[in-house]
Amino acid sequence: EVQVVDSGGGLVQPGGSLRLSCGASGFTFSSYWMSWVRQAPGKGLEWVANIRQDGNEMYYVDSVKGRFRISRDNAMNSLYLQMNSLRDEDTAVYYCARDSSSGLGFMDVWGKGTTVTVSS
Amino acid sequence: AIRMTQSPSSLSASTGDRVTITCRASQYISTYLAWYQQKPGKAPKVLISSASTLESGVPSRFSGSGSGTDFTLTISYLQSEDFATYYCQQFYSYPRTFGQGTKVEIK
């Protein structure tokens, strides 16, 4: 079964750090771009970042540039999101998602999400 | 960043109704547009890609159209399992952006 499983969320104080993880199975992880998408409580979807198959090209939404870092380990079939200098507005459910097999920029496989709460 | 604007933000409909949701991009995006369905507490699910391509396993009552800046998602015969929130997303340029969502509720 093709799936991604996201984890690592939790409660963190403003200014703190957290690392999210995403494990992939059922497909050739190293052949796909991968993304993180978040959803603040009661709000819509916001694309956060993505990373190319070889890990050498990444893109970020402006609001996280310089604070978040996306990375991957193809040998471990894993995707990561290192989040530093966290702010209240980073509170959200974070979804790991696979970019489509066609190479286009939509997401066709999603994790269940992991919740990040930034609060003192 | 390209802004995606959906209308309406919410709508009430009955089972069997035809429902249309529109999505407008703030600039040209060709057909680089996807539609997602999200149910409460669940991850989004892609319905339509490239503006009009029905994804595998998605019922044929869903259809998409449009190009350039104006797009439409149509549900031809609303079923009970279609009550959800729908989002459009452009993948023409970075950062990828979503519309604010359209909540389809039971009348």
C-alpha cells in the first residue's frame, strides 16, 4: 500500500524548535518530490515547502524561509522538516505529502497529519 | 505569490443537486490547477489535476474546467459523501498556493 506516515508534532514554546518526520512506504521514495503542507486550526491549507528527489533543490513559503528546513534521507525513505524559531502562527496540523507521479506540482498521497502547537 | 480566490466560501445544497464552485487566480496559470476534497479531521484528497483530469478512483460526477485564470469544479449529482470542504491549488509557480476553501453543507 502506498502511504506516508507523519510524526513528531507536539507542544513547544515560542522560539523553540521541533523536527517533524515522515516515513514513506509502498513506492520508490527516491523518485518523487515531497512536500509539507499545514493547516492552522479552523483555517485552510497552506503549502510550506518541497524538496526534489535528490535533495538538492528546495522551495519554501516566505513565512518560513530562514526558520524551517526541509530535508530527506532516501536510504531511510524519510522526509523531515526542521522547524526553528517557532511562532504562535506556526500552530497547525502538518501534513507530509507526495508530489504527483506525473511530475506536476499537486499532491497525490497524504499523511494523516501531525499537530504542532506553539504556546507558552 | 499567486492568490487563489474561491467562491462561494460556503454553500448549502441537497442530495441530488448540481453544485458549482469557482476558483480565480490572480494571474495566468494555464491549466496548472488541482482540486482537493477534505472532510473534517482528515487529510485532503486530490480529485482533479491539470484543471480537468479526473484522478484515479474519483467518481465521474466530479468534473473540472477552465484555463488561464478562471476555473470551475462541478459536482453533477451531489451525494451524501460529498459534503466536505473543497480547495483549489495552483502549481504554476512557487510558492504553491491554495484557495481559501468552499464548504459544502447539507441544506
